[in-house]
Amino acid sequence: MSGRIYLLNGPNLNLLGEREPEIYGRHTLADIETQCQAQAERHQLELVAHQTNAEHEMVGWLHEARHAAGIIINPAAFCYHSVAVLDALKICECPVVEVHISNIHWREDWRSK
């Protein structure tokens, strides 16, 4: 393997496929991890996938990943209120890509403020 990529998912993403499928779809987090694993293997990368509902776990994984080949993060609700997650992201020396499953600005008015 030529590098390690971290796939980090925040609160409530463990319920993908069940939670509001009209917004988030019917794929489970396991489905997404399987797709990402296949892509990682094609590029000779090791995928480390984690999901948490606990802010301190996310911060710990970001510390662990800070020197990785890259981080793909769906911080979910952490992106709105977590200074700790933001500070941990700032420490990361590798490329970081933030992704969301839905359009976060479209869902609720308060999200765009």
C-alpha cells in the first residue's frame, strides 16, 4: 500500500438507509464504505473508516490521521458547532475533503446562516 486514507463520518450517519431516506437515500454507511474500499484498493491505498456520534472520538481520529495520505470527512452536525473538530482539522498536514450526502444549504434555512 502506498498510503492510508481516512474516511470519517459524524453523528447519525450510522443510520443511513433508515434515517430520512427521502433526503439521505437508501444506501447504508456499510454500502458507502464498501464503495470507498474498492476505490482505495484500485489506487493501492489503505482505507480506514470510522463513524462516531461522539465529538471526542472524531477529534482523536483526526489527530491519528493528521499525517495520512488524506482525509475524507463528513462531519455531519459537527460542522455547525464543533470548534474542537475544526481545530483538529487545522492541525492536519494532509489533504482534507469535506463531503455531505445532501445539500446542506437547501435542507433548512438556519444552515445557510
